[in-house]
Amino acid sequence: MAGGGFDAPEVAQGKGNKHKKSKAAGVRIDMTPMVDVIMLLLTFFMLTTTLSAPQLMKVSLPKGDVKDKVKVDMGNVLYVRVSEKGNIYFAQGRSDGSESEMKKVEVKNIATELEKIYAVNNNLLLLLKFDRKMKYNVMSDVFDEISRAKIERRYAFLKMEDVDLQKIVAAGG
Amino acid sequence: MRKVREIKKPDIKIDMTPMVDVIMLLLTFFMLTATFRAAESEAVEVALPQSIYSDPDNKMRESDVMTLSLTKDGDIFVDVDNYKIREKIFGDQFAIGLYHPDSTSQSTVMQTGKAGDKEIKRKVVVMNKAQFDKVLVDLKNSLRSVTGNKQASFQVVVKGDKDVSYGVFEDLMASLHESDNKIFSLVTMIKSESKKE
């Protein structure tokens, strides 16, 4: 039973006697209550935590009054129209006030499309026109993509007019 | 003699130390990452949309937050996290403001007392457009008078249900613009990018 010397012969060879004594002291702390408490705390924290904290997307509305008119070069404008069904159409403005043919864009391609247009014209201004009956979800997706695109963010939310609705219907709704 | 001794001391001991170590580690992790949801901020529950983009320097503040929740029934709830301001504006410490922009329909909260599927336990103050616009301005002013800081302003966050129609949000934007709350944030849940590609 007194086999302490076998395991650790090189530690204290000359003082075999003392070594034996210290081993026999055997102070034991009962961990069970501590483990119980820790388990309780752990369960509490696991249940009350919300791991996926919500994130924020900043939106800035233009300064000044609603009635204030801002002059922009129509050649820098990109119309982003979203129909009730959630179809997204891009149309580039021209300096004479007209605009290019509407082009349907998938949500996941918005960022790359914007970067392409921005590479040509870095004064790009996005005019966002969303259908009132459209789902909020689509708006947040579009806005997410615009935020993700590596372009200078300049945008304005505009009201969907009847003209826009007609254009959308002509393009396929 | 020897045999008796052996039976007497079966002596099975399980070493708890590694388990305690692991549990301690987990506990520390959860304690550090915990963000508690204040019970009152859950007054209105909405299904938030998901987004990939996250603004590194735009985080939800701990206090002075104005929450505008859009439920899928088209109601806008306005709430602030300061009970003194709530008492001043709505006349009750636990009241919450409600504005239903669509004049052609009725707010379901008024009929059933529920927003979405959840019952509203707090006192609801119903407002029309003019009152809502006024409250948005009043809230800002009272924050300044309560805190004594003339520069203080709320962090305005919009929690829109992913199924609410965009029109409600457009009406809200008009009111925010008029009340000079020109910068606000949309609250979303994080979406992993891998799912999309």
C-alpha cells in the first residue's frame, strides 16, 4: 500500500519519509454543490440569451422640406421600380429626361448590376419606387443589396406614379 | 481480513474535474454573449426580414431608443424605452402608441386586443395621422427636457414585419420626415451569405 516511491522516484529520493506524509494528508473538496450551482446558472443563461442579435440598416431621408425641389442631372439617375409581385426593374435616365428600356433584375444580382453601372457613372443616384401593395420584405432585400454594393450610396424614395405603374405593366408586371 | 476489506471499499470515484471545466467554459461563454431582451420591448412581436449587410458602426443603443413596429396587419406601434417620457406623452408609464395609417380598414388591435397573434398587455393609445406626427415631435422634445441634454435624440429603429405592405412603411417614412427624424434604422435578422449563392 505504501507505494508512493514507485511513481515518483526522481522527485524526492533523499526525503522518502516526508513525501509519504504529505500524500496521506488527502484534503478533498466536495465539488457537487458547486457543480449544481454552475449547472443552474448555465441553464439560466442558455435559456435567456438571444444569440442572433438583430442588426440595423441605416436609412437617411433627404434633408429639407418635402416640397423642396432638388435639381439632378437626369443622366445620373437610375430608376429602381419594384412591382406589386416583387419584380425589380432598372431603367437608366438620360440627360434629356427620357429613360432607357426597363430591365428586369433578380434580387441577388442587384449589387453586381449596380457596381457595373457605377463603374461607368460614379455620380449615380438611385430613385427607388416601390409599389404600395408590395411586401416590406422585398424592400428590405433590395435595400440590403444596395447597401452591400460597393458604391457611394445616394438614393431617394419616391412615390410610385401612374406612369410608373403603366411602365411596369408594359414590362410584364 | 483482506477479503473483508475489499468488499467494504468498492470505491468507485468519477472524476468530475473535466466536466466542471467544460461547464465553466460554457457558462462563461453564455454569460459574456448574453444580451437580455427587456420584457417590455417585446410588447409587439413581428417577424423580422433577413439581411446580409451589417453596418459595423451602427449598433442598437442601450437606451434612448424609439421603436416603431409595423405589424403584418398594418398597424404602427410607437414605443420608447423611457417610462418617464411615456407617462408624459401617453399619460401612462406602460402605454404604447398605435397609429393605423390605412383609413379604409380598422386596426385589429381595437377589435381583438391582439397584434399578430400576441395579446397586447399594455395600454394602447390610438392616434390619427396628425396626432402621430405630433407625438413623434413631442417624444423628441420630451427626451431633451427629461435628460436635460439639448442635443439628445432618440435612435429611431423600425421593426417591420416581413409581410406588411410597403405602403405602411411609406406612410411612416412621410411622418418621420415631417417630424425631422431623417435618419433611422431598419431592424433585420442576420442571414448567412452561403444560403444565397
